[in-house]
Amino acid sequence: MNFFESQDRARKNTFQLILFFGMAVITLIIMVNVLVMLAFGFIDNTQIAGEQSLWQQMNWQTFSTISAAVVLVVVVGSLYKIMALSSGGKVVAEGLGGQLIAQNTSDLDQRKLLNVVEEMAIASGTPAPPVYLLAQEHGINAFAAGFSPKDAVIGVTQGAIEHLSRDQLQGVIAHEFSHIFNGDMRLNIRLIGVLNGILILGIIGYYLLYSTSLARRGRGNGKGAAGILALAIGLIVVGFAGTFFGGLIKAAVSRQREYLADASAVQFTRNPEGISGALQRIGGLQFGSVLENPGAAEISHAFFAQGVSGFMQGLSATHPPLAKRIKHIDPNWDGKFATADKHDVDQSEQVGDKKVPMSREELAKKMSSVVAGASMIDVADSINQIGNPKQETINYARTLIAQLPADIKDAARDPYGARAVIYALLLDKEEEVQHRQLRHLHEYADPEVAVLTRKLLPEMENLEVEFRLPLLDIAIPALKQLSMPQYQIFRDNMDALIDMDFKLALQEWTLRKILLIHLDAQFFKHTRRPQGSVESKQLKPEIALLLSVLAYAGQQEQGASEQAFISAVKVLDIGELSLVSENAIKLADLDVALQKLEKLKPLAKPKLLHACAACIMRDQKIDPLEVELLRAFADVLACPMPPLIVND
């Protein structure tokens, strides 16, 4: 399944949602108008079957006023809900009673879940999303929520971590990662808002009914009160109609995406038995996949499996039947659901197809400071894996995590330790500069963090280069647990450390860029940009600057840089571009250019990334700085790029 085509499809699904929403609103307008005119005597129902039809008796001036009021109520209700969810997926998770799982948890089931999420994230080239546990839910279910990978969270029920094996849990998490990468989460948030707008008329009806009943008790039975009572009851009926339309909209938008996410999960893990086994276990469990939280109905379309049950469930079901989903994954399934849990095989010494993880020495030998032996097809293949990593990449991610020094890995999973890890990555090699940096941390950083930075420094200085990006991916979820004051101090200290050598190196810029892309979205409320709609030809100066930075980063001679730039331009095929002079390049200009490039159409992004690959592979070798730059550019474009794997 192609990531960029899925993103483009998500944009088209948004138009489909708008169409359904418009049809539902038009229907509600007609129903409310008829209701109001009947309740307040604008229409004589005794004449409807006679000389004058309902249409002829309609007061069109009143119709216009009521229609405008209905549209206003529905639109405001939708926008209010979307704004309430604008802080990201954590709002949805907390609304369902979810509790954030600490990255350094010692609970074995929770640790298993976080390990699976961590492996999937590093294999995908994206920080692990925060994971919320719905501890009171015994059914097997999960969801992904948020506007983008930057503010995404994954929620998992207690039943899922108790009853699913590691492989089955991996299948479920891969399914949710598919929703994150394919643009489904943004659509889910919008769907919640749209449905809230449609259902709000029924809520108004309940309030009118309640207030009218109080008024009738106090003042008797007035004619106006009777009309309002009739209107209230009618609006409640309209609310039921809104619920019906909402169910149909959710079903229309959601069902096919679940088949696609299942298929993507199988591609992701190369293990159909994992997700198939999870679905079979749901069918054999007493609690199934149903959630008890009353808020579950609102986001039922975002769950891994059917999260609610009720009237006319077959017509408005947000998920295909379990048996059909299993058959799509495993045509040879015997039709029997699993009634017992499948226990994990000890995989502590295994990677993938029972391979023992290589030692740190072997890994260092395989991945030197310059990634030699990589070919153009390796980089292109990594781009093609965006949103859909191969099993080989997952195995590689598992190996990297296993071989990361334990002290550093444990620190990166803790909010205090994660800050120390980042500070240590930013410390200069020159002794005098490093001394100034450490003195600054002693004065301005949290004392425990400053001490831990010094403690980790010897091991961090010897850390192989291939661990830098995975270490960021592990540390970012822990950094998201900081308070706002803590984050502001961390951000200020990070900038201070970078400034102390009186130059901003590209390596420092890329590390800072990757961190801020994911952390600022958590702590600062930014204006959310619409999905990309700009063509590459409209951003030629910005693309020229981006490719120029890459061309200079990996080349020592001017002629080589020019040839690398020309190779990239040929791939893009958008007309003539000029190499920007190295002296004219400013990183502040690069930041501005990336903000504009973020608006590219989904199908324009892979071509730009392939052009970047052509640029860095012109000399048939990849410098670590080029890898980190490419990762930073891909992150800005919301295209999480898996790590490069060097073949023997």
C-alpha cells in the first residue's frame, strides 16, 4: 500500500465526508422547518390532504430564517467539537478514561506493549507515540487519535494487553500505525466534529423538553408552552434521525478503511497470523471488543474493532464483521474463534526469523561513520517504505534497541534522563566549549538532569552514529511528559548549548529540527495548516535551496556539489533550477522554505524525496549528516522515513 497514495485518498475521503455532511444537513433543515411550522400553526395539517399541499403552505421567509439557524447550530457545534479536540489525540484518550503509560514502567504487560510500539516507531522512522491504557476496559480494542503523527497517541485496552500474545499485539499496533500514516486520524477527528454538529439538534430538544416541563408545572398549560413542548419532542425525534445519519456516515467512511488498515498491518509485520489471531481472540472472548465507557460511541469509527453495540448495528456498524476481516487476511481460516489466550514464546534472544541479535561490535563494523556500500536502490527503497516498513526494517529496529547501551536506553525513556541524553548529544567535542556548556547546565538546568548529563557523557561520546536517530525516537515520548515550564527551560537550554560554539552546524540544526517538529506540536497550539494543495513548480526557489543544502552537505568540492544538484533536478523534472551559493545559504531561510514545502500535494512529496536521494547518492556513499538531513526534511513533509539498512 503506497503511503502517498493513501494520503491523497484521505484528502478525497474528506470531500466525501463533506458531501455526506451536506446531505444530512439539508435533510435536517427540511425536517426542522416542517416541525416548527406544524408546531406553531404555520401549516394546517387538516388541509394537507385537501386543496393545499405541505409545500404550498410553507412560509418561505420563516423557512429561510429557520434554515439559517439550523446551519448555524450545526456548523458551530461541529467547529466547537473539532476545536475541543485540537490539542491532539491525548484529549480523545483521556476522554475515554485512558491513563498515560510511563516510558519507564516496570509492569511486564505494559513494557511488552511499549516495546512493540517502540520497535514499530523506529522501523517507521518516527518517534514512538504516547500510549494510553484504558485500564477499566476488559474487551480487546485499540485506537489511534490525533491530527498528525506529531500529536498522535495510541490507546489500548487492558483486555488487549492481557489476552493477546506479542505477535497479536504487534498486528494490532501495526493496524493503528497504518491509520496514523494514511491520514485516517485527521479524518476521524473531523468525523467526530461533524457528527456532534448533526446530533446537537437532538440535545437542544432535550433541554427544551426539560425547561418546558418545569414551566408547565409552574404556570399551567399555555398555548405557547404546548407548541414549545411539541417542538422539543420533535427535535428529539430529529436527534434520533441525526443519530441514524451519523451511523450511516461513519459506516460509509469507516468500513473500507478498516480492510485497508488490516492489509497494511500484514504488509507491515509480514505476519498475517498476528492480526488474524487478534481478531479470532476477540470473537472467542466473552467481552469481545466492546468498551463500557459511554464516550466510546462518539469515536467508535476509530477503534481497531467494533467498540459499541446497539440498535440497527448491522446497518450502522463502523467495522466489517470479524469473520469477513479474518477471511480477507487468512482465506484458509476454519471459522473457529480462539477461546484461550496464546502465550508468548521467549523471544529475548531472537530477532525476526529466530536470528540472534548481532553484538555491538558486529553492528559497529556493519555501520561505520560513513555508511559505505549503500546504493541508490537502498535509499529509494527506504523512501518507498514510508508508511509501510518491511519486516527486515522491524528486525533492524529491534536489533538497534537491543544493542543500545542499557544506561542510555533507560535514561531516554525517563523525562529527566531524556533531557540529559539530548544535552549530551549537543555537547561540543572541543574541551573549552564543552566546559562552558556543562557550566551553563549546572546553573540553569534541573540539578538532577545536569548531574545525569555528566554521568552519561563518557558513554554518549562513544555512541555509534547509527544510534542517534533511534535515540531521538525513544526520547521524544518521554520529553512529551514534561510540564510546560520544564519544556521551556529544556528548549532554552538546548538553544544555549547550540549557540555556545558561536556557529550553527547542520548536525545541530537537524537534531533541533527533528525535536521541535514533534515537541512543539505537543506544547504549543499552532494553527493547523490545511492538507497539502501546492504543486512543486510553485515552490521552485524553496526546492532549489533544499537541494543545495544537501548537495553541499555530502560533497567536499564545488564541482561534485554541482553534479549532485543536477542529479536531483533531473529526477524532479520541474524545469530549470539553480544551485544556491554556499555562502548565501542561511538556515533561517531553510526553515522558511520547509514551512512552504510542507504544503506540497501528497503525490508531489515522493518525487522531492527521491530527488534528495539522488542528490546524496551522487558519490555512491552516504554520510551520516546526509541521513539525518533527509530524515529532518521527511519529518517536515509529514513523511516518516524508515532507517537505511546496509546490505552485505
